[in-house]
Amino acid sequence: MEASPGVQTKIAEGGKTIKHLCLLSAFALILSSLLMIQALPAAEICGQYDILPVMDGRYIIKNNIWGAYTGQCVAVPDANATDFIIAYSRHNQSSVASYPSIFQGCHWGRCSANSSMPIRVDQVKSAPFSWSFSNRSSGEGNIWNAAAEAWFSPIPDSSHGYYGGAELMIWLDRQILQPAGEKVGRVFIGGAWWDVWQAKMGWNYIAYEREEPTDSVELDLMDFINDSLSRGYINRSWYLHNLQAGFEIQAGGEGLTSNSFSVLINGGEENGPEAFTSPPPF
């Protein structure tokens, strides 16, 4: 028995509707899968000194467990961005265990691509940088700071360290942890007051601790360098090797997140390597 034309039309329309629903379901499934893939970390570094170049090698993220042998992993969601998160940490030390961070320039012979560093301090006109982070690791059992850091030495090669040079830190926030050495002064930079700490460690250690903690800054590194120059802690003939941002962790630290980081060195000729090199032996 053959169906009437009206019934045939309804059957055809029903078939089209089912077909459209199937296509929509398939599209939703594909979209859901893509979102799940995007939510997964692009990479996770867990080795003691593991590194991961991002932004076409212009920045390098490092795990950097330099003061302990306890576990730590850094998740990097996107190799085309500068964010990272402390995904795993088992530190519970009596002193700093690690400094997971992102940097531009050269650090212990590892160099980012197309950097202006190393560069002599007297060639740097300005060094604006920005950094924002999220504190998801507070409370009992967590000891850390959120700090930017720059390294200096009398020679352009960083592969042998920074002895005779300087370490300049810019502390934005902290949980219990305190800068090394003693407080030697106070200075107003970038719209805020900073306590100045200093110690001698085979190199000059200088820490600028923000009196009012913050989780986001736009600063010029040269303002801090100039203050250190006036105090005699840095020499104009020394080389600026890098600028970093991350977390010194003594205990806990899981969930600390670096959201974004950028650096621009305005100065002399670009005399840094064009690509990062193999890590030196530790």
C-alpha cells in the first residue's frame, strides 16, 4: 500500500529533521572534544631543571628545583602564551626549595630567542615589564613568595653563574617567607613604597619588597637598577643577563599561577643568542 503524497512529504521532512539533529549532535561532540583538548595542558615539566620554550622561544619556562629533591611539576597550558601553574608540589623545607619561573635572556647558559640580553647596564635605556599572577596557595603549610628577578655579572657569559655580580629581586607578595639579609632602606618606585633588603652571597643580593602586596604590576626594571646603582650594589659596566618572574617555594605552593609576563629591553645592539642553548651540567 502506497502512502499518500501528504504522508510522504511528512516522512521526508521527518527524515531531514533527523538528519539535521544527527549533524548537530556530531558537531556538538566535535566541539566538546576540541574544548576538552584545549583544556588539557600543552605540556608539563617535572624534571629538576626541565625547561620549556614558549612564544616561539622568546621566553623560557623552567621548573628549577635548585634547593631540594622533592617533587614539583609545572603545567603550561599554551605554548603560544606565557602562563603557567604549579600543578604539583611536595616541598616542605627549612629554606627555599625551588624557583619555578619564566624568563627572557640567558640564565646559566640557557638563552631565549632574539633577546637583547646579555647587555651592559650602561647601555640599557629602559626595561619595562609586566607580570600578573594568581594566589591559589595560601593558608597553613604554604611558604612562598611571588617575585621578579634579574641577574648581573661582570662578564657576558652566564654559563658559569654570577659570582662577583648581583641578584636583584622584586617581591610583590609573600606567604611567611622573608628576604635574605637585612633591611637597609626604603624607596618609592612605580607608585608604591618598597623595603630594600641586602645580603652578600658570593654576589650582591638585593630585594625590593612591596609594602602593599599586589598580584599585578607594570614596572621599569631600570628604576630598581638605578636605585641599586646609587647604593653601590650594581656596577654600570656589568651585564644584565635576564629578567624572570615566578615563585620561590619553601613549602606547599600548589595552585600558584603566573597569568602573563612580558619584557622589553630598550638599549644598545641586540647581542644575545638567537636561540636557547643546551643546559649546562649541574
